[in-house]
Amino acid sequence: MILIDPPGVPAHGRMWSHLVSDSSLEELHTFARALGVPERGFERDHYDVPDRLYAAAVAAGAVPVSSRELVVRLTEAGLRRRKRAR
């Protein structure tokens, strides 16, 4: 299932959402490509999605969840990839 949290992260003059899959990274990449999210938006386990694409992502089938629920579902699926300490 594809999940998206509400736009809540400010960067580069706009707000951003996180797009994830709780099934597989392949499912996530396929959905993001269909939505038109650039590959450079992918980071470890999610895509950063600008607020202008939020409604389109939901219309295409992404399920809106809270940021907390998104992390819980990603972790439970075993797909969470944390940044490594430097």
C-alpha cells in the first residue's frame, strides 16, 4: 500500500510530504514514476513530494496518514532505513 503524510516539512520555499510503501520499494518507485516524482526525490526509504502533488498522489491511490503512522507502518514492514551516523 502507498502511504503519504500531509505536507509539513518546509524546504526550498514550499512544504513537502513523504511518500512510502509498506509493501516494497519496487511498488513505491512504480507509483512515484507514474505520479511524475523525479528520482532525485528518493531518499533511503521514501520520496519527498512537493505539496503541489499531494492531491494528485491521493487521487492516484496513496492513502493519507499522519507522519507518525507513516513511520510506524514503514518500520513494521521492515522497510525503514535510517541515516547512518557519521
